[in-house]
Amino acid sequence: MNRIQDPDAELVARARDGDTAAFEELVRRHEKPLFGYVYRMCGNHADTEEIAQTSFVRAWEKLAGFRGESSFKTWLFRIATNLSINRRTRTRPTEELNEFLPAPPADEPEQTYRQQVREELVQAALSRLPADQRSALVLSVYQELSYKEIAAAMGKSTRAVDSLLFRAKANLRKALDSARKKGIL
């Protein structure tokens, strides 16, 4: 496999040489996207924090084995994907209030409430998807990764990613159909 041009390559090289400041910069670059991805995979804040932190710890521990066949970001997301799937198979999903919604503006409480309800419905529907479908969909929609990057992050072929995304979108549409018919979505 050809090596790709990774915008993090220099930082990765420095971190491999023991430069903790370089790794800290990698963490700063990727913590918000990783946290958002893991939250959508797990659905609760406590698991998200633990899995995101563990992902970075594992990345630091395994950095010497990173071959650069994918970007650092997709490699990191693969670590997080595996940890998220392992967590979901060991524990039942829990529901949690969405902590990421801003406080409603004083003049638009109805609109903010409707947005919160929509987000909760989508998150609940996402949590019911099989883990591989959910992972592919979140990486595509929320992280805006290409099929090739998703394939690298999930350890699958681009054809498999295409199939997973097709089924995920169909299943999500089906799960949200009643809300759409009621005018909620």
C-alpha cells in the first residue's frame, strides 16, 4: 500500500522520537473530532471520555508500530472504533441527556426545544444501528471522512464501506420514519 501524505507526519515523527509536546499537539488537533465521533458511537458522556482518553493512550503506546499507511487521524479513529465496539458489546447502551446543546436563546425556546428533540431522536436511532453501520455513518456524516479514510479507520474495503453506508442510511430512514410522518423531523 502506498504511503499517504499525512498533515500530521512531522508531529508523528517527533512524537516517535519521544517529543511529548509533539504528541500533545496531535491530541489538541484531534480531541474534538474524536470526542464527537466516540460520543455518537457510545451515546453517553462517561464512556466517551474514557474511550477517547484510552484511544490517545493506546496511540501513544503503539506509535512506534504506526506504519503510515493511513493518516494518523484514521489510525486514531480505528483505535477508537475498536474500543467503542468492544464497549458496546460488553455493556448495554444507556441514554443520557445531550450535554452539548447550547442554552436556549431567550427569544427562541420553541425552536431550540424542537432541535433538541430532533437530535435526541437521531442519536437514539443511531444507537440502534449495528456498530459497523453506525461507525461508517458517523465517520462519513459527522467527521466528513472519505470512503477510503473510513475503510482505513474501520479495517474494511471501500466496497464494504459503501455497502455499510447504504444499509445504515436505509435503516436510519426506517427508524426515523414515524417521527418524520409526525412532522418532528
